[in-house]
Amino acid sequence: MIGARNIKGGLVLVSLGLLAGLGMSLYAFDPIVQPPPSLDRYDDLPRRLIRLAHISAVMLPLINIVLGGWIDRVTLSRPAKLGASWLLLLGAVSLPLALGLQAFWAPARALHLAGAPVIAFTFGVFMVTFGALRTRLGEERT
């Protein structure tokens, strides 16, 4: 099953995203540890990018888990299913990393590193959506 890798990968990634959130809680509102200087101010761009990385590290894997159950059932060719699966997983892994890099390394912001993972993930979602629209519900292909 192609979609099984998205379900398993999504579960691993959402666990890591939640773990990152626990780490972030150490310096959030009432800091237990002092945040790095670049994360001192709650509303500065680096800290907002870290929060966005955390959100994407939880939500994109959840979308992988949901869509993973559909990839094998929609009307798409096997190469299209494989492509969608990999785009979803690569986006879920690379977007939080790109946002984290942009938070801590200013030149990465100018390169817009997060753009490619967003486009890849979105295209993977569109591919599964296209296959679902071509599939008669209740008559999924095996």
C-alpha cells in the first residue's frame, strides 16, 4: 500500500512536532529557560517563524495521515499515487525545517526556502483531490 507510508510517516512526524512544541513551552510565556537572543521578543519574525514551523510540523503530518488512507483508493495511476505520496511526505518534513532555518539564518529568508516545500505539499494534495474527484465513492479502485 502506497498510502501506508503516509500514515506511518505522518504518525512519526506528528510525534516529533508535538515534542518540538514541548521544547518551545520551556521558553514561552513564563520562561523556564532563557530563549536564544533571536527569540527574545514574542512578536519578532524569528519567533513567529518558529511557531509557524511547529504548526506545520503537526498539521502537515495530520494531513498525511488523513490522505494516506485515500491514496490507494482514488482513481490515479500508480506513478501518480507514488508521486502524490512522496510530495506529501517531503513537504511535511521539509517545510518545518525550512521555516526553522529561516528563523535562525537571515539569508535563508531572502531565499524563501519555505516556498518549494509548500508548493510540493500543495501539489500532492491537489493530486489526491483530483483522483478523489474521478472516483465514485463506494466504488473505490483497489
